[in-house]
Amino acid sequence: MNELDIKECLCDEEDSPLAYMADRIPAGFPSPSQGMASDAIDLNRELISNPSSTFCAKVMGDSMVEYGIYDGDLLIIDKSLPPVDGCVAVCFIDGEFTVKCLSLECGKLYLVPGNKAYRPIEVPEGCNFQVWGIVTHIIKNMLTRAL
């Protein structure tokens, strides 16, 4: 894959917002429901801070499973955020795209997978390398996990 095909990934602002339950849902013991949808939520506003520099991409592969990123997940990626040690980023290295965790060690940059089956990739000086953006959110299809 030599080109990144960027397409609109979320609803337009003029589309109807989704129903939203204002109360948080406990992940521990069940509690009585406070009611159903009481408000609306705009996913663009909730998930995207910088619309003009944000794009989405689907994940292919299993190299980031320890970060909770699985094959088929949809990533929201912000090109305006600075890359920092420890962030998950979409990178372009020697003609290929990859999503990895950035790690600076002893003045060297590594692209670290989230799967022990894969080794970190050292980014040598002078190679064709660019951080395309920082992963800000992961959207998952939970139905495919259950089947």
C-alpha cells in the first residue's frame, strides 16, 4: 500500500445526532437504570478535536492487540498532534504504512508493536520515515468479536 486513501469517515454535522444516555453506565455491579436516551450526542464533536487534520483508517493485522487494537478496528487519527514518546501513531516507513507505539531510547526511535510475536522496528537515520498522525480513538465492532 503506497497511498493512503482518505475518505470522510463520520456523519456530516447536518445528519441527525445519535441518542445518548447522559448517565454513565457502570462496568461493575449493575445499578437501576436512570432512564433511556435523555439527550443527543454528536460523534464528530465528541471524537474529533481538529476536523481539518483528522482522518480514519481501518486496521489490518494483529501487531497491536496488547494496546486493544485489533484487525478491522477503525482508528481516528489526528495529523495536528505532535508525536511523543509512548503515543500510538500511524507511520510511513520505507514505502509502507504501519500503526505502532513510538519509543525513544538512547536517542534512537523505535516503532514498538503491541504483540510479543513481533519485534520493535528501529527507525534508522536517513530512511524514508514520517509520522502521519496520532491515534486518538479506536472504534470497534463488538459483534464480530462475539461470532
